[in-house]
Amino acid sequence: MPQIGQLSLDWYLVSQIFWLALVFGAIFLFIGRGMLPKVEATVEARDRKIANDLAAAKAARDASDAIEADWRARVNAARADAQGVVATAKAKAAKDAEKRLAKANSDAEARLASAEAEISQARNSALAEIESVAVEVTQDLVTRLSGAKVNAADAARAVKAGLNV
């Protein structure tokens, strides 16, 4: 093979090594010194931005947690105050209802006592009228049946004896 035969020449091998070193050096200078620092700067800037964004997000989360804790404390305090107001209102309403109920009970008891007295008076009056009518009916019946006259006192005693039995 003729390519292998050419490798034995020193000047050709030195020439290839020279051009290889020159191309690799140019690539190193172009990429290593020109492009790589820009890429590294971009990566570092991106890392800094990400770190700053994460720090800002953590600070915002901490701030929102503090605001939420404060809000929860205020809501719990307001809820406790509201429960106290409700309990006070319930107690007041219960006392008012109790007073109204006691007044209504006393009014009802007074009306009941008055009604019982009226009923008792009406009953006594009715009994007295029934008794007087019974005396008159007794006198009239005795007179019609036997023809004898009975005085009012005897008829009244007979009616009372009959009613008490």
C-alpha cells in the first residue's frame, strides 16, 4: 500500500503533526478562549437567576405563611369574640324568655284563680237556685199529691237531706 510507504518519510510525518497541532490549536483558541467563556458566563448567569428566583420564592412563601398565620390568629380571635357575643345574647335571651314565661305563668295563674272563683261562685249560686226551686217543687208536689200544705222550712230540710245523700 502506497499510503503506508509514505509514512516512513520523516518530512511528511512532521508536516502532518504540524498541521494537526495548528488545527487543534486554532480550535482550542476559537472554542476554548472565545466561545467557552461566553457559554460559562451564560450558565453562571442562569444559575444565579435560578438561585435568586428560588430565594425570592422562599421569601415570598415565608411572607405568605406569616400573613396566613396572622390572618388565622385574627380569624380565631374574631370567632372567639363572636362566640362570646352569641353566648351573651343566648343568656340574655334565655333570661328574657324566663321573665316573660314567669309573667305569663303568673298571669295565667291569676286568670285561672279568677275563673275558678267565678266558677265556684256560679256553682254556689246555681246550687242555691236549684235548692230554692227544689223546695218550691217539693211543696207543690206534696200539695198536689197529698193535698197537705208543707211549710218552706220543712221542704228545705227535706231537699237538703236528699241532696247530701
